[in-house]
Amino acid sequence: MATVVRTYEPGYWDKFYLPAIARGLLLTLVRMFRRKDTIPYPDIKYVPADGYRGLHRLNKDEDGRIKCVACEMCQTACPAHCIDIVPEPAPWDDGGEERHPAKFEIDLLKCIFCGFCELACPKDAIELTEIYDYASFSRDDLIIDREGLLKVYDITSMGNIYERQNRGESIQIDTGNL
Amino acid sequence: MPLIKIDGQELEVEAGSRLLDVALEAGIEVPHYCYHPALSVVGSCRLCMVEVEGMPKLQTACSTPIGEAPPDRKVDGKYDMVVHTDTDKVVAGQKLVLEFLLLNHPLDCPVCDQAGECGLQDYSFKFGNAHSRFDEDKRVRAAEELGSGVAINQNRCIMCTRCVRFTQEITGTNELYVHGRGYDTKIAIFDGLPLDNPLSGNVADICPVGALLLKDYMHTTRVWHLSHTESACVECSSGCSITVDATDNVVRRIVSRRNDQANGHFICDFGRYSFHKYERSEFKEPMRKTPGSGWEMIPWRQAYQLIADKVAAGGGPGAVKALASPTLPNEPNYILGQFMGRLSDRKNIALLPVTQLSDMEFPGGFRISGDKGGNSRGARDVIPALAASVKALHKTDTGVIIILDGDGRAEMKGDLTRLMAAAQFSVVVACMPSEVTQNADLVLPIAAPYAREGTFTNDQGLVQWLQPALHPPDDVRADWQVVAELGQQLTGEDHLYSYAGDVTWKITQTTVGYGQITRFRLGKLGQFTASAAG
Ligand code: SF4
Ligand code: SF4
Ligand code: SF4
Ligand code: SF4
Ligand code: FES
């Protein structure tokens, strides 16, 4: 079947170009008096919507113990194979679970932020946070370890980190060797 | 023979056989916990219920024998028994039993080492309810240590008593018993009598849930990450079949694998934990002893050249002696026997002496062989011209001596010490340091046991294939390859083997009693040599 291709043929008035310019300038003029859509990042941080899937964190329970029991469900569910967990028996006397991760690493460069790890976790121990700006100068720094993930919990558990930054709190995000 | 029908499938079976066995063999899944083929039947878990026509109540398949019905009572005029495993009544019964078993069960699968191979998970998923109607608080009890190798998580136990029957019937040691009644029932040990018999690890294998746990394996990995390699244990001459479970090229645990030709369902704890021995310090490269009694790494080519030089300087090929290894497979021993025979007319090869204890036998029929060589019988089979003892090699001067030390199980004493002292140069083929390698002049590294491939012959003449579960380090070669290259160096003839199976084939062509053996027929359970079978 033949396809009809319509080409744009400028008319007589179009060839003056002035009406188009005027329309453009009008739009600019209107925009000048409306609320701005852009933000002066990084002076002001963009606040993502709820449910945004950014940097991971490992949650702590009420007593500050790591919630993760190293069941490796997230590792098994992860389609990017970027989680690496080595379990170990937890200390007997801390009253918590009997098992926890000795090593818990996520390769953020491999992660596709699908959130499957969060869905798979039977302990609500891993969560994706709102954090998106964790650039680094080395690949190694973008492999976040257990302590790093717990630190992310510390900085994100008191409310949306970007809202707080915009209010003037200084919160450092650092995935590297913390 | 009784004719029965299970779920529409007609089966002719031996009178007296167990309904559960028959169904399982016919590929019909009947869930069961307390029944274990190696143990007596107690019929306590009530999960294996089936409906038998003519019987008013559900029957436990594990405790129902099949017999001949009198002619006038046969169902449909010909069946002695008609069984259904999937009627509404059975399904409802299974659901109820599983709900009861889970009443006090913690469902802590995320921290449970059994998760992934758990009878409770599997059956709950297939036959159980998604929800429990139990509203009370679950009974919570502390975990306990039962012995040096086994711990129990009391909350997860479903009281199938497999473990108790194991210590009663298989080991005869009776460490475990059922303590208390009703709600307070639990598996316990007597004061001061821990579960420490040489077969204790098996209770964790037979426990259908995650109640009995191997402390050694606890919290190391999850079962679905493991690769399972079906192999044989090489720690003694009983040669039990095992499954080697590994991740990341590290053995995580060894579990038993049923082989009725060698010790049935179980393995002993020496075999179960033996892999830790080889973890410590495997050799990575050929090593030469230097005057300052230190060791120097040298490349393979240089190592072989060194041996050739030493042979030339030490009385020629005629003065070379060798010790074959009862801890290595048949393949390297065979090649050693072949090329040593080519070097001299005299008997120049003997078997390396290893620890000999007396056999340990258990009431259940399990036998731990006292011969810690593992493959002593195989080595004798494949080397026809073996000298009677190490002492016999002393009669003539020794130039270079080649010792296959294998896993370092030889004891450095008596004739062996004297022979090594008398030799001008000693070459030891081994996977890790031992007393023998300390006294060597040159060490050639080979792969550790779980990275090895080849055949092993146990003391009953059962030949099994060793399946490698690990990759050896880069510069380490297979045992048969090292010995074949040594032979090539000494005889000047090229060896024609390209993998272990080549050597196996050669063995079966030339060794008395091994003629009918092939890699294919060995399968997973092995094959007896003709002399053992006859
Ligand atoms: S978000 Fe997806 S890719 Fe990233 S760690 Fe979780 S499961 Fe893996
Ligand atoms: S984060 Fe959750 S799913 Fe991952 S290992 Fe820990 S408890 Fe298991
Ligand atoms: S015994 Fe089975 S069902 Fe119970 S916690 Fe362990 S894996 Fe889960
Ligand atoms: S510990 Fe395991 S084998 Fe022993 S009774 Fe309990 S569930 Fe059965
Ligand atoms: S297996 Fe038959 S009652 Fe337990």
C-alpha cells in the first residue's frame, strides 16, 4: 500500500517569518511571569516523587541492629547479578536474628534499579531511596558495602533527603569506602 | 504376585512390599516425613495417607503392606488393592496434617539452612494450605547443641523421630531420645552424653526439615547457589558415594548419596568434613628444595629437566624406584606401573604405606574401613609388578625415587624414611604439604581430591568415577598428566593420553577384572570388577 507523505509547504505569510517570531516571543513573555519549570540544580535539589527508585539502603530495626538476615533472596532475585552477600552467624547475645551479612555489596554501576531486591526481601531490610546524585571518580567507589548501605539508612530515615537539603541541612552522600 | 492399582496405574508387586515404596517407585508422589528407607517404620507423621478401597479410613502408605486378597474379595475381580492418592479426602487430610505440623513451626525460612531443600517447604507448597487458622502464640524454644558437629533448632522440629531411630538402629549409640510428652515433646540428649559418634552428621541429612543443622555448614551459603557434583569419598577404602556441594570453587559441604553397593544411605564424619584438610595450603607450582632448606618455585619444563639430569647422574633409569599411591585414582598409578616396568626388569615399585586402623562396624551395617588409603585395592589391581613392601625396594641402590604422595596420608617412618634417605634425589607428587613432601628434593603439584578425575576401587572391588567439583589453580596439573609426563621424560616415549578417560580406557583394556568397565556403565553408582562380582 502506498503511503501518502505530506510535506510542509510554507504559505505566503509564512515566508515573512515575523508572525512566527512574534508568537515565540509572546510565549517567552508569558513564561517570564509564570512559576519556573527549571531549578538551579545543584543549589536547589530536585525532589523526586514518592516511590522513586534510587540508591539502596539497608534498614535497621528499633534497636539499631541491621535488619538483613542475609537470606540472599535479593541476590537471587536480582536480574543484574549485582548483589554479593556473604552470610555469617550473628552475635548470640544481641537479641536479634541468628544470621546477618558479613559482606553485603551492591555494584551500583551494574544495578538497573528495578527494585526487585526490595520486593523479594522477606524482612523489609533493603529499600531503594530517593537518592540519585552519587557520582564518583572511581568504579570502586560505586560498589557500596554493608556499612555504606547502613549509612544511607541513617541519612534517609529522617525524611526526604533532598527536601532537607533544600531547607539548608547539609547531608553528605558518599558511596565510597565509608 | 499381588496386582494392585494406584491412581489408575496397574502394578504387579511382590507380596509384602510397602505401599509407599511401590507408589514412589511408580513415580506417584506421596508426601512423607517419618518414613526413611533405611529406618524402621513408625507411622507417626500421618502425612503419607492414601485412600484404599474397602477401608473406611485413610491409611498411612508407609505402614501398609501389600498382600494377596482372597479370590472372592478382589476388587473388580482381579485387583488385590485399589489405592487413590489424590481424592478429595486425601487432599483434605494432607492439608490438615500439614496445618498441624506448622502450628508451632517458626517459618523462619530466611535464616534456615534447610530452605530450598526442605520437606516442609516443598510439601506445604504442593499439598498444604496457604494460611493457618492458629491464633495463639507459637511455642518458642531455644536452640541447643547436641554434639560437636550438630545443633538442633527445637522450634523447627516436626517430631518425625528419624534422628532418634538413626541413633538406635544405624549407629546403635542411642544418644538421642524423645523427651517429654504432648506439647512439651522434644528431641534431647542425655546429660553428658553428646551426639558425637562417627556417623553423627547423617542426622542433619535425614532430618526432613531444618531442625538438625551441621554447625560446620551453618549460615555459609544458601542451597540454591550450590553446584552438586556426584562423586565418591576417597578417605577410606569403603568408598561411599557422596555429593560435593560447592560455590565459587570452594567446597561448602559434603552430603551422603545413596549407593546400596557401598554403605547404603550414609557417610561418616571423617569423609563429611575431610574437605577442610585440603583447603589450607594447596601447592600451586613445582618446587625445588634449595641448599638453605628453603623452597624455590620453578616452571614445569625445568622441573622435568632436573629429574632427567638427576636420573642420568644417579645410576640411570635402572636405579629409579617408585612408590604408587593408595590415595590417588587408578589412572596415575596405572601409568606409573607401566613406565616403571619399562625402566627395569626388577620390581622397582611398591605401594606407599598409609595409616592402617581396624575396621569400624555399626549395628546398621555401616562400615568404616581401617585402610585410610582409599584406593589400595585399585592400585594393586592396576600395577601388576608391585613389590611386596617398601622394604623390598631396599635390595638395590636407589638413584631417583618417585613418590606419589597424593593427599599426604603417608606416615614418615621405618622403611619409607630409610628409602628416602638412601635415594639421591626424591620427587614427590602431592597436592599439599606433608611429612613426605618436607623430605623431598622436588615437589610436583597435583589437583586436590575434589578437583580430581578418575576411577577409584574400594576394598570390595567397586569401581567408582570421581567427578571433579572444583577447578584446580592455574599451574596445577591433573595427577595422571603429571605422572604421564614424568614417564615421557624417563622413557623418552610420548604418552598418548589427552584426558583421564583415555587412561581409564587403557586400564580396562589391560587390567584383569576391569574388562567390562566403561565410563558410561560406571554411571553414578559404579561397577564391581569381575573378580569382585564373581
Ligand atoms: S534494583 Fe534490581 S538490579 Fe538493582 S540491586 Fe535491586 S534487584 Fe538488583
Ligand atoms: S536484604 Fe532482605 S532479601 Fe536481601 S539478604 Fe537481607 S534480608 Fe534477605
Ligand atoms: S524447616 Fe523448612 S519450613 Fe521450617 S524454617 Fe526451615 S526451611 Fe522454612
Ligand atoms: S530433629 Fe529432624 S529428624 Fe529429628 S525428629 Fe525433629 S524433624 Fe525429625
Ligand atoms: S511417612 Fe507414613 S506416617 Fe509418616
